[in-house]
Amino acid sequence: MEVHFKLFGTDGVSLQSQELTKELRSRRWQVHPCASDVPATAEGLNLPELSYQSPEAVEMRGRVFPAAPVSSGPSGVGQRLVEEIAFRAEPIHRQVEAYVDRHHISILHIRNVMSLPYNLPAALALYQLAVERPDLGFLMQHHDLYWEGPNARSFLTPYPEVAALMDRVMCPRLANARHVLINPLAAEALLSRKGIEGTVIPDGFDFEREVARIDEVTFRRRLRIMVGDDRPVQPDDLLVAMPARVAVNKAIELAIQFVAGLQRRRAELLDAPEGIGLRRRAFRADSRIVLLLPQGEDIDESRGYLERLCDYSRRAGVTLAYGGDLVVPDRRYQPGDQVHFPFYSTYQTMDLICYPPEHEGFGNQAIEAVWAKRPLVVLEYPVFKRFVRQHIPHFISLGDTLQLERLEQFGGLHRLSSAICDRAVEAAISLLRNHDLEQTWVDEDFRALRTFCGIEAVAEAYIRLYAELQAHGAS
């Protein structure tokens, strides 16, 4: 059984679940999804109580992790919160256990529920199930850790009772559990804090996946222009995409700064003898450089950040397009749908990927860019530097997180130094004009990265862990 808050979106965790599920099923494994968004048409357990975005989950999180300092109030608040968490955990525990028994499931693969306390009742329910059922195996995969990176600021509680509960149930050390991390930095953090030796397995990707062909002209024309020149995006416009969801840790403002740099030097892209980029676009005086945000996943949680990005784009003179109204997860796309476009297919319409996150557990959009054979412009976030960079021979660097500056305006957005941005822009222009070099880059990146994180090898690593857990349950 595959368990997460949600499994059918375009966020990184959902996409990773979809990758592994597809590969396991091709090997005749039965995989049962368990999440808050399992469609009625899919086999699995739809459990609305697993949502971290429901009004109930958001309201409880606001009380457990108050944004403002809590003044001294009535005693016993923390204990009452723990009791409420336990009360809400009971129906989750009961329904999951009943489904497991009904379908003779022996392994639960849990993603992030045990490492990010977005839904503490869910974490407690699964912890209790693991403690009570030593015959079941639990693979607890941690794409993120609540005490690491930007997450840490969101999960500070003033209640010792709640903190003690989190210490007990989050990333628990249990005989029938194995822990998987998607990078070595997280593995070191888990060992340091919990004394648990985890297994590092990179995110996996099907480099041979088949995707639906889409009408590029139609897709571009239907994108919503949020800021800038409001003409529909044209076939000869240069489309730079930041294909991650809109979230503060993605540092999308750096992509805006990069595109503004390209815009200042647009004359160097004009009238290239063979066009620009691998699609050989005839970039002319009236062509534009457009920054595309294709994802609308969880957009309501980031409205304030999106508004700041729009203000910054306006100030920088960057045309910002949005595809969240059009783009859906591939597994939700129905052939013949005239309104929507499957996520992976949209890479066909892009010319350059700019991926500048401040913090990532792995960085799926970097992998997707290499798979799609699009040049990658990337901020070297810590996991990229330590774990991914050595497997991508060619990319354009935006420096690393230690070199970032801050803007005084727009709520303190990140900023690249002028020198770093200028070097990246110059490299991008040279690459877009040199088609042979660009082809060499994307082909060599594809081969190298597939060896590292192709879904075939990643699935084998998980199957070995599943076998260990099954052997433990049978003993």
C-alpha cells in the first residue's frame, strides 16, 4: 500500500509515487494507493482524513503551530491538543487497518506523513498501527524532514506535550520499519537526530516514458499572461519555464531575474542564421522572452508569494505566463480532453528550463528537464551540489545558496549577484545559438542521469527493502 496525504497531483511526492507505482505494476506487483485524493475510478483507499489541506487539518495546524507567539493562557492546552489528535487518529487507524486486512497487504510504503507534521492525527494513526502490528512492514520514506531547511520555521510548537508526541511518532525507530531518504544530507540529519541508519535512494524517473503529443501552438496561445505584454504566446517567442509548483523555497524570483537579464541582451538572439534553441525558433524584433509557471498545484497556499512575484516581474519588465489552469497530472488526463494538457507533455513547448530552488530534497524538475532534453539553468542548492551535480555533465549555473543576496523590496526576495546572473545569461545565449553544442549537452546529460536515477534501478532498490520487511514479518 502506498500512503501519502495526496498521490494524484503534480507535486514532486505525487509524481514520484506515480513513477514507482507504474514500474512496480509492470513487474506484476499489486499497489494500492491510500490518500485523500484517490479517484473513484482507481483501486485504493480514498481517505479524506489524510488531507493536509482540508479546513480541519489547516485549522488544527494553526493551533498546534501558531504563527504568532502564544501568551501564557490556561494550563492544559497542550494536553487537550494531544487528546484531540488521538481522537482524530482513531478513524484513520481503523480504516487503514481494515483495508490492509481485507486486501491481505503486508507492506505499507508511507511518504512524508511520518516526516512532515502537516497532519499529526495521520502520523499518530500510522505509528500506532506499526506498533500494534509487527506482522506488517513499514517503509517510511522521507522526502523532507520537519526540522531541516525552511520547513523548520513552520513546525515550532509552544506546547511541550505536542513536541513530545512529535518526537515519538515522527521518523520513529521501530523493528518493523525501514527508513528511506532521497539524499545523503537528509540521511545524516536523521542519524544525528534520531540515531536511525536510513537508506539513500534517489528519486526515480522513467527516461523511456511515452507522453502524449500536444499542439504546441494551441498550448502556448491559451496560457494566461499574468504580467507584461498580454499578447498570446507565439510560436517564435522564447519560452523559459520554471516547472516546479509555486512555493517560497523554489525562489522563482531568481528565474525572473535571469529572464530579465536575457531580455536586456535580446539583440544577441535576433536573426540567428538557424534560429535559436533546438526548435530553431525564428526570434525577431517582435518576439518575446516569456517566463512560464506551468503548475497550479497548491497555488492557494502561495497566493501571497505569487503576488510578490507578479510585482517583481512588473518591475523587472518580464512577461510572466501561467499554465496552472490548463495543466493536469498525466494520470488524470483523459485522451480527447480539449481543455487540459498533461504535465509531462508540456515540456515539448519549452526552450529552456530555469530551476533555482533555495532548498530541495532532491529536485525533480532538474531531472525532468534532462529527460525532456532541454538545457538546464540551475541554482546549485545543497542537495544538487552534494548529490546530483556529478550526474549532470552540462548545465548553466546560477551560483549556490551561499552567494544569494536579498532584495529590500518585495518582502525580501532572493537576488543573484549581477556578475553571476550576467555569466549565466551569456552562457545561455551562446548555447541557444549553437545547435550542435546544445544537442551534445542534452544528449550527454540524458545518458548520464539515466544511469543514476532511472526508475528501473530505483525500483530494484525498493524491492530489496520490501523483501527485507516481508522476511521480518514472516519471522
